[in-house]
Amino acid sequence: MTGVEDVKIAMKAINEAGVYKFLLKPCGSEVLKITVKRAVETLELIRERDALLEKVRARDAVLNRLEKEHPGITQVRRDSDGFIIG
């Protein structure tokens, strides 16, 4: 939310800082409450996504290391019916 009437300044903030949502004054308290709640939920989702991505990267690093040390260990061979061949 800004008290500045120049929309260009607000647009610059949105584009450069990744502002969640732009509200114009006057803004009702209910709209503000809902916006803040959704912003917090969005931040929590982003953090959860980032934590999951880090887990995937760590798993991929382990798989890459295993494949490098033991070529073929991460490969699964299947027959024409889809059964795993040992």
C-alpha cells in the first residue's frame, strides 16, 4: 500500500521487488486482512516448495554419486511386459 499518488512508483516497486499485491488507499480493513492472510499463506507455500526442491536436489546428488561410483545402479531394465529384469 502506498500513499504516493504516482502509479509509476508503485508499478516499479511491483516489478522490481516482487510485491505480492498492490492496494489503493483507502483500503477497507477486511480487504487488508484477507490480503495479508493470503500473502502469509503464499509465503508458506513458497517456503514449502523450496524445502521440497532442496530435498529433490539432495536426492539427485546421491543418485548421481551412486551412478558415478557404480555405473548402471540407478537403471532399471524391464522386459516387454514391464517386469523388472535382474
